[in-house]
Amino acid sequence: MILLKGGKIAENNTLVAKDILIDCGRIARIAPFIPADGNEVYDCRGTWITSGAIDVHAHLREPGYEHKETILTGTRSAAKGGITAVMAMPNLTPCPDSVANLAYELKAIQKDAIIKVYPYGAVTKGEKGEGLAEIKELAALVKAFSDDGRCVSNVKILEEAMKLVKECGGMIASHSEAEGYSGTRAESVAVERETELAIKTGCAYHFCHLSTKKSFETVRAAKKAGADITCEVMPHHLFLDEEDVKGDTNAKMAPPLRSAEDRAETLDALLDGTADMIATDHAPHAPDEKAMPFLLAPNGIIGFETLMPLVYTGLIKTGLATYKDMQNWVTVNPSNRFGIPYGKIIEGGMADIAVLDIDNAHRYDKQKTLSKSKNTPFDRSLLYGTNVLTVAEGKVVYDNNRRMT
Ligand code: DOR
Ligand code: ZN
Ligand code: ZN
């Protein structure tokens, strides 16, 4: 059995030191003291033991772009970050727009994933925004649909997709940046028209990576009116703004870093519940791709290993939010919205666990990432709450030297 020794768990928002015994994929016992006996013991002193994160927005690049990332390297990096389940976006080759195409991705997941991976189905054929994907057939195999990387700009097609997804009891996660608009308008225009359609069709709708004041205003109002709408925000939009770009392609992503005001609005939206969750948009790109001139370089930054420490350092350590808030944003709310089981830190709970070093600051070093790619604007950041040990379905999938016996 696995014994996590000397860590703290959050009880009513205060941390209490507890030993945790894990057996057969579940938490068997939580007590102030559990003897080491013959167990596999991990030193968790100085840590907060919490639920593994569920990242509902990631790009794992396999099949099709294995020079950027693979299921194996991506899930290793996620595990290092304390993430125990990821949802993989469908901008792949072949694109999972049919059951036959999805089979390639499912096979790779089955073979190599070290944590749970849930693929998105595409909304349109090849994510081209023209004909619909095999939504009905895919619905049984995926948790949600998305054309991420692209906006479904043809409103007729989108409405058709929404009706179909609604019929199947599914959900759409949208990359909302309308074609033909620039700056924050591209996002807010898409969010507005898609909100209207979601209300009209009754389709469960999730907005990916929202980042502008106007978008949050739209979502706030729609939620008040009872629409079945949720949205996610990203650590980079919470903790960086356009001043941080400085021509560095490692700070280039879509949607881009915004003004200081939009950044503040993003944080407010999270704190007031307009934004439901935090996801990473982990989007690896190879060094030679990111070495291109700024305008030509691809959008995207890696994010698995910085999610927990950025949120902990930026929001919990500063006192802006509580342990419970963080757990809700990275685990509970994604779990509820997308129907993904999570590791509750209770006796009998599934052992999907992250162990965050909250006593010591770690300097994030992109050279040490387990991702295949190194495109991050957070290199050299000094952060609290770095994950040091991950248990996924009862197995240790990442250990930063915590094993004692
Ligand atoms: O920054 C981004 N990178 N935004 C997207 O929507 C796509 C993603 C990617 O696939 O690289
Ligand atoms: Zn996107
Ligand atoms: Zn994305």
C-alpha cells in the first residue's frame, strides 16, 4: 500500500496534517498517524495534499504532430504538474471527426497515457467549419465537441451542430474568435452570437479561454438568465498581459495576452463565479517553429507544469482565494461540467491526488519539463505550490524524490 506521510489536507479551508493510506486505487484511510509498517512511504511534509487537477483544455498532438508532443510525453508532463485527467483537443491528423478517425487517437491513449485522457470530438469535418462531423456516432465516445484552434464562423453550421449535440445530450466547447474581426472584438462578437444560439437551441455550451471584459459581461448576463453556459480562463490570461509579450513568441497564443484592464476583468470573473474553471490550453510547439518571426510563429504555450503553482502563488498565497476555491476551479467544477470523476480526499475516494509543496518556492525551469516542447513565458518564475508527487488511480505517476521506503 502507498502511505502519504505528514502532508496537510484542507478541512473547512484550514490545513490539517494527516497521513493518507492508499490501497487498490482508493483512499483506504485518513488519520493523524498511520504507521509505516510495510507500506511504500512518501514524505509529504510541507505539502498540501489535494485532488489531482482535471484540465479540460489541452493539446496532446498525437496523432499527427508527434514532433511537438505525444500522448506519452504530454501525459507525463501533466502528471508532473499534478494533473490526473486531461481533455485532448481535436486539432490532430487524422482529425477525430468520425468514429474511424477517433480510433487512432483512442489507440494511442490506450497504449501510452499514464493518466486519464478524454478526447474531444470535432464539431465539423476536419475542423474546416463547413460540413458537420459524425456528431451522433461520436457522442457515445467523447465527453464534448470542439473545433479548437478555430472558430466555427458559419453561424448556420454552428446552429445545426448545436441542435445535434443537444439531441445527443452532449456539449460544445468553443474557441470563440470570429473571423473578420480583430483584437478583443473578435472574441466578444463570437461570444455574443454563440450565446444567443446556445440559448435558442438549448445546447450546453462551454466557452474556452475567455479573456475580455465584454465576453465576461455577456456570459455573466446569460448565466443570470439561466443559460446552460460555462467558461474557462487560463493562467496566462490571469497572470500576464500584453506588456509581457515583448516580441517573444513564447508569449504568443490565441486568444492573445490582453490589456491590464482585461486581465483584471478575467480575475474578477473568476472570483465572482462568472468563470467556472481554470484550464491550461497546453499547446506545445517545437523550438524551430517558435523560432520563426513573431507574426509567423504558431500560437500556443505549454501549461501543464505551471498550472498548480501559478494558481496557488497568484491566488491562494496572496489571500485572494481559498484552498476550496482552487480545488473547485481546477478539479471540482471541471469534473461536474464535463462528467469526469475526480479524486475526493476522503476515505473511499478515488486516489487521484496531487501533492503541492507550499512551504518552499521552486524556480520553474523549462529545460526540465517532461513535455517535448519548451514554449513557455513562465521560465525561471519562482513559485510556491509546485507539485512534487502525483497519484493517479492509486498509482504513483510522478515522484520528485519523495519516496522514503
Ligand atoms: O494558442 C493556441 N494554441 N490557441 C489555440 O486555439 C490553438 C492552440 C494550438 O493548437 O497550438
Ligand atoms: Zn482555442
Ligand atoms: Zn486550445
